[in-house]
Amino acid sequence: MDNLTKTAKFIFAASTCCFLIACDGQVEFDDIPVSAGSLCENGDDCTTNIDTPVVEDGYEIITRKSSVLQEGTGGSVDILVVVDNSYSMFDEQKKMGERFGDFVATLGNIDWQLAFTTTDARNNLSGDRFGGNLLNLKGATGKILNKSTPNLLEVFRNTIDRESDQENCGSSGQDPCGSSIEEPLKAITQVVAKKDSENKSFFRDNSALAVIILTDEDEKSFGSSNATKPEEVINAVKNVFGDRKFVTYGIIIQPGDSRCLAENQPDGVVATHVNSLAMLTGGITRSLCDADYKPSMKEISKKVRKILKFEELDLDFPPVENSVDLKFYPPQNTVNWRTVGNRVVFETAPKDGTRIDYSYKYKIKKSKD
């Protein structure tokens, strides 16, 4: 079960129960809410299993019913920007830099910090631009931006603009040029792998991790069979951080966007792997071809805020498709939600103090007697 950030707390209800039904059964619950006094103290687990499991195709089909009370605010997020530093991306780097102010303004007063790495995942080269190292800031000391950084917006614009990397690169005595083989997913795994070494100062205890990818190609340029897969990134983050919140966003050539793909020829490629990673982690992607990145940067910033604003509900088990049911007390007809893996993601957060009654089906492999 994914944990919310340290200060994001759901208090579990004392009325929580778990019961078993046949796979084709309908789940129905009383509309009368339980009293607030029945909520478990200190989030104690009050779940119980009763009756004999119903077995289908070797699995026990179980329906889980519980309640949570949404309360509290706080938490922190570490934001990693993975920037494509190849020749074809200079204009997009500048567009993103121009709209960082809108991104920061939308973040508001949450506790955030930000660092950069590039899509150049070659690990046999020295320098801050390769192999999952964090970029040195341009116009400030160190590698990490936060609200206290002097001239914050200018430093972001200067650092994300990688055109200078390609000036005279490859000449005698100069650093190698940025690779034309983009590997943003591999770069994420490399950054995470250096949590206790080169990148130690970036990762804070109990902070959520948000990644923003800017690229005009797919993983390893064309998403080849040996390219890093989205599932590998998720597993790499989980192996290092456990159940820490992790969400990815992308400004890319999106699947199905033939116009943007045509505009970026001969170099552009649909970023299928990046898009899949965003979808699997509950993030979003926006178009690389937008003339102005202000709407995209504001929307991504809003989504980053969601990580800390209790707009997700963790489920103990992967739910059976279309089996999740939610009720809100007091009723709130404007709350829209969707399931992503083991989570319910709210498009707008239920109001503080809302009790959420939820149920879902899940399957477990029947043990052999």
C-alpha cells in the first residue's frame, strides 16, 4: 500500500469491514452514514474478514468496504526536470524557461525544491550533464532551486537552456556534445540510484517525487526493444524509496498528435514510453508543439500540488476493474475521480472533514489445501 507523505493522514473508520461475494454480485451499502464517533482512533486497522470465500478460476473474490476522514495539510515535494539537451530542443527549452514563473506561482506556498538532469544517460563520461548527475545551476551556486534562491526565475531559464552545451563541444579540450539518443526514463533511474552519493542533497526524507520530462523523442529515441520500460522506472523508484509518492509528467509529442509529429520532422518521435510512465504514475502529458507553455506549466503545477493536497486515496489491494464505489458525507456532486493502480485519484479534492465511504473488489490466489 502506497503511503501518503508524512503529514498527509487519513484516519480509518472503526466501521471498516470486509466481506465476500460472488464475482457477479452487486455491491450495495446503506446511505445512512455512521457517526463520526465510530472512527478508529489513531488510524488503527479495524478490517475483518467474515464468511467463506467464493472461488472463481482459482481466485477468491473479495469485496472490501471502509471509510476514511480527509483532514490535514502539508508535506513536501522534490521536483526533477529531465531536459532533452540535444540540438533540436533549444526552442522548447526557452519556452519552458519563459513560463517557469507561472509554474512557481501555481505551486503557491507548498514546500518544494527542484533540480535538473538531462536525457543524456551515458555513464562513461565525466561532467554534470551525463549519467543521471544533477546539473550545476547557472547563475547560482549548487544544484538545487527552491523559493529562497536569489533570482529564481532567471536561474531556471539559464539552467534549462542547454544551447551553450553544444557550442564548440567535441573540439579538442571541450566536453562531448549532448547525445542525440534521448533516454529520459533511464536518466530517472540513474538519478535515483545516486540518492546516497552524488545526488544525496536532493532527496529529502518523506518528500514526494515529481518528474517533468521535456523531449521531442521517445526513450532511446525510437522506443526500441532494449529501451528502459516505464515499469522499470517505477520499480527502480520503489526499490530505493519504498512507497514514496512518485508521479511523472511530460511535455512531449503525444500519441495520436500527427500535426505535432509532422512539425518536428525529421527528428521528432512520439514519446510512447514517456506517456505510458505518466499514465501509470497518475501524471499527465502536454503537447511539445504548443506555442505558449503557460497553460501546460500551470496545469502540471496544479497536478504537482495534488500530490500534497490529499487528492488521492490509497487502496490496500489492486481493485477489480470498474468495482470501486465511493460515497461522500456530506454529499459532494462535483467530485470526479478515477482509479490509477492501487489509488483513487480525485480531479478535485473533497472538502476537509469529508468522510469517504468506499468499497471495491479484489482477488487473491486461492491457497492449495
